[in-house]
Amino acid sequence: MGGTGLAALDRFDRLSLLDGATPIQRLERLERALGPAAEGVRLFVKRDDLMGIGGGGNKLRKLEFLMGAALAQQADTFITTGGIQSNHGRLSAAVSARLGLACELVLTRVVPRDDTEYRRNGNILLDGLFGATIHELPGSADALAVAEARAAELRRQGRRPYVVGSGGSSPVGCLGYAACAREIAAQQAAVAPGGFARIIVPNGSAGTHAGLAAGFAALGLDPALVHSFTVLAPEAAARSRTLDLARATLALLSDTASLEPDAIRVAGDQLGDGYGLPTDAMFEAVRLIARTEGLLLDPVYSGKAFAGLLAAVRAGAFRPGDAVLFVMTGGTPGLFAYRCAFDPDA
Ligand SMILES: *Cc1c(COP(=O)(O)O)cnc(C)c1O
């Protein structure tokens, strides 16, 4: 594997958007609620939903490096893409507001929902509060091409736009999760002295998984500890995108470390009918952790991935003594865009 450490990480421009390491907490009430299947299995969450800007969530880690790069290039406008309920859009808007950058979001109607809650509540409501300009397009539109065209137009006016695609999952953005791998490695001894048997994350634009895998590989730790559940691309496509992105991220960090294809573990069994479409297992997962731990998952990403974790525990995938870490990636505002799905009779 040829781990070379993560000293290279500190050579990148980076903005501090987190207040130190996010906590790792044990889910003892949930363990008890799972009964005999979870006997002796310790479940932990890394609280990446607990961050101080714009409602928090995993995109802030990527934005530390993306905004660092944008400011180094003297950008005055941050442009990015996503779905109508993009958490990345919301957090890009929040951080831009804080930095005094203009923010333009190119959002596509990729989820077949036309109700007012989906179109106006949740993340998109907050985008407006943070002062972002929204360009709304049909689901079939090439959002990145539109974003690039808008950037070209702004450049002609003498402005300095910085463009990144959906989820902020460029190799530079993924460095945020390589930094998170280092953070987890440093926290592990205190919470799970034997180490984590598995680290579970949702997989949308693949940057969270890719960054963690690259970070662990650079540290000489096992990237195959990270398992993701795709909520967007079909399994094979998600796996190859994650591998490509992890390799591109690792190349920024090390000349010698490498990643083998079988180190990238992506499961497709929680995707259901597709991106942004609820599954029964998602509803059950969101309700179970809410009622046992008072914690909030989101309906699009972490709810589906946590359903995958619950299914694995119930299927006996872990042994007594195993410590399993789930990365809570945020996305709470998305719940408000899914009110009619959670509460269909109201
Ligand atoms: C974007 C997002 C994810 C997925 O992260 P990727 O890096 O895009 O794979 C997971 N959870 C939430 C809440 C998100 O907003």
C-alpha cells in the first residue's frame, strides 16, 4: 500500500470551517433496540452533521479546500451544480455569504417531484436566505456545461468565477474527507481501541467515500474498511467513479501510494427506485434513530445508508466486539422537503 502519511495535505490552501474534530458517539440505545442481532456489536456515529455554518454537513469538509482554492485564485463568485434539494448548494451558498463571494447555483429537477414543498422548502429556501442566485433547469440539462457557460459570461464582464461540479467532488474537494480519515485515525484509540471493523458512508457524488479511501491509503491504513451505499448511480457505475476519484485524490497526496479496485466497497441494495425516491427501509432507519437516540438522518443520503447498516447488523455481518462507525453526513433540511412522504395523510 505504501502509506506516506498525510503531510502533503497541509500544503493545500484550506479555509477553516469546522470547529475542530467532529465528535464520535456511541449509539447504546439503538444497540439495545436492535436486540440479539446487535449483541456485542458497538455502533458509533461520527457527527459530521454537527458543524457550525449553514446547518452543517459533509460538504463543509470539501468546501474547506474548494473555498481555499477559490480564494487563492482571487475568485469573486462561486458556481456549483446539484439537484433542487442539494445540500452542497446550500452549504456553498452559506460559506460564500460568509466570505463575501457571490454564489450561483445551477440546480436541475432530477427528482420527479413537482410539489411546493420539494420546489420551495428545505434546502432551496435556505439557498435564498443565504443570498444565492438560482438557475433552475430541467432534469435532462447538462448542469456543469451551463455552469461553465455562465462562468465564461462572467469572465467576459471582468469577474472571477470558480466552478465546481455536483457535490463538490473534485479531487481537491475530496481532500476534505482525506483530512477526515486522519481525524478518525486520531480519534479511534480513545473510542474503539481495537479499531473500527467497518466505516459506513452514503455515496452520492462519491467524494466522501473517495476522500476517506484516499486518506486511509495515504496513511498506510486499509481503505477497504470504508463501505458505502450508493443513493445515486447504479452500483457498478458508483464503484468505478469512486475508484477513479479516490485515485485522483490520492495522486494529490502521494507519489507512491496506490489503490486496488477491490479496496473500494460500494453496495447498491439501498438505492431503491432511484435518487431522491424514498424506500421503506429509509423511513424505518430515520424513525428508529430519531426515536432511540434523538438524532436526525436525511431522506436522500444518510437515511438510505443507515438502512444499509441496520440490514447488515440484522444479517449478522458483524461479530461480537466489532466497532462499526457510521458517518452522519447531515442533510436535515431535506426532511422538510419530504414532509408529505413521512406524513402522507396530513
Ligand atoms: C452530498 C451528501 C452525501 C453524499 O456525499 P458524496 O460525497 O456526494 O458521496 C451524503 N449525505 C448528505 C447529507 C449529503 O448532502
